[in-house]
Amino acid sequence: MQSTTIAVDLAKSVFEVAVSREAGKVAKRHRLSRSQFDRFLAMQPPATVVMEACGTGHFWARQARQHGHRVVLLPPHAVRPYVLRSKTDAADAKGLLEALRNDAIHAVPVKSVEQQTLASLHRMRSAWMATRTARLNTLRGLLRELGIVIPTGARQVVPHVEAALSDADSAVPHLLRPTLFAATQEVRELELKIRAVEAQLEKLVRASPLLVRLRTIPGVGLLTATALVAFVGDVGRFRSGRKLASYLGLTPRESSSGTRRHLGRISKRGDAYLRMLLIHGARSVLLHAKKDEHPDRLRAWALDRERARGHNKAAVALANKLARIVWAVWRHDQSYTASHPPLPQP
């Protein structure tokens, strides 16, 4: 480990830098612009650079590595308790130095440009999906006020709105029709953009043996497989499948003291988007398992959990198990193989 530690409080334009050569003490402070900070990194001898894993954190981590520095990215929520007094840039930089000394805080791996590109595709798709949902809900609500009720389902909205607009005798006022038509066109354009992103992701899957193997797991489709690679990165940093499930917030929250041990609801730590994809994948597995006369061991176990604890808890439990299977498939470079229980004897 380098004897010099450089803590950087990142910002949009002005960075607060604290240089420490002795644990717990700040030797120098600098307040630098973006261009000055890049030159500062180039001029410094190899050191440990610690930053929060926030906006632009991965970019500056890659820049620091190019200049020969060792980079440590810390989770922002883990650094906040070390800011003891008023929140200032200088206090944030000092808090980074203190948090670095706590070995219970796990560093965030630096994402490559390829990982961030993949993550950006997911973020844009999610943003367009949210906008599409908002527009559909608005259209549904406006027409309901006019006495036109659209059946349940996102795919039902645009065709029914267009049918109402094309009917000259419908209850939609003529003054409102151009605006509603523009909204339906916006929805269709958003759907085209979403499908274009999914096509790009599909191309990446065909070119990656890892993504192909991940998609052999039940409940892990195009979005889940590519999101795992984008946001998890190197699965080797997890010692077991349970560690990966815990990282995704799918393990129980513990509240224990003395001889009393209590496990509650899941912790919901980690990336909410990944957790949502795995749980939705688990729901899909449960749904299709009910139609299978001879389910494999995984699906049979999930159905048993559903009968014992209900659908929602069974879906979360299955998502936990899927995360462990993901770890095994990823770590051992093997495709998933379903295991079937022996058929009952007549």
C-alpha cells in the first residue's frame, strides 16, 4: 500500500483534495478545477486515491489508474457517518480518509467503459419505459373522465385511443383530439426506441459466451443477464452465491442479541434494478411451473414454497436461489442444467 493517500471529494467543476501521509492527519489541501485536478494526478507520485463511487467516480478512477495510482471507490452511504460535523467539501474529504481505515467497508470495483456502456443502455431503456408508462396512464385517465374505459393492459391503451380518435361520433372533444393523437405517437416512438435498445443488447448476448450461459438459467433473460454483467462486473469478488445474493439485498435482515436470533424481511441493499429483474424473473418461473406436469427440482421447490408461504415470499425466495445459481454458472463457466426428481412409481 502506498504511504500517501489522496482523498478526493468529487463535484461537477471544483474538487476538494486532501493529501495524507499519516493516518488520521491531513498534510495538504487543494481546491482544484477539472483540468487542474487531471494535471494534479499526473504530477503526483504513485499513491492511494480514495473517492466516493458517485457521479463521474468511475471515470476519474480510470484516469487515476492511468497515472499509476491505486484507486479505492467507497460507497457514499458508508462514508457519510464519518463526516462528524457540518457537511462541507473539506469535511467530506476528511471523512473519506477515515472511512478508508475501516476494513469492514467494501470498496466498489471500478467499472470499465464497456460496463458503463452496457449500464447506460439499461438506464436509457428504464427512463423510456417510465415515460411510456406515464403517458399511457395519462391517456387512460383522460379518456375515463370522458366516459371511455380502456381495458387493463398497457398494449390496450394506444389502439383504443386511436379507435376513439378515428370515430367522429365518439365522446372525445375535437379540440382535444390533436393533443391525444400526439401523445399516442409519442408512445409509439418510445416503443421503437425501447425495441432498438433491446436489439443492441441481443447483439451483445450473441457475441458473449458468458451472457449465453447466464440465459440458460430459468428466469434470467436478456435484460437480467446483461444487467448482471453491467452492474456486478467481476463475480469472483464474491466468495459464494450467498454473498452475491446478500449484495443484491435478497437475504434476510438480522436483528439478534445474546442467544436470541431474529431474521426478518430482506435487506433490500444493493442495486434495486437488479433485484427487481431477478424477482420478476422468479415470478415468471413460478407462473410457468404451474403449467408443467413434471417440474424440475428448482420449480418443484418454488411451488412448494408458494403453497407454504404465499406467492410473494416464494418469488423472493426463488430470486435468492436464482442469484446463487447465477454465481455458480458465472464462476464455474458452465451452463445451467435442470435436475428432475424421479417420477413416482405407478
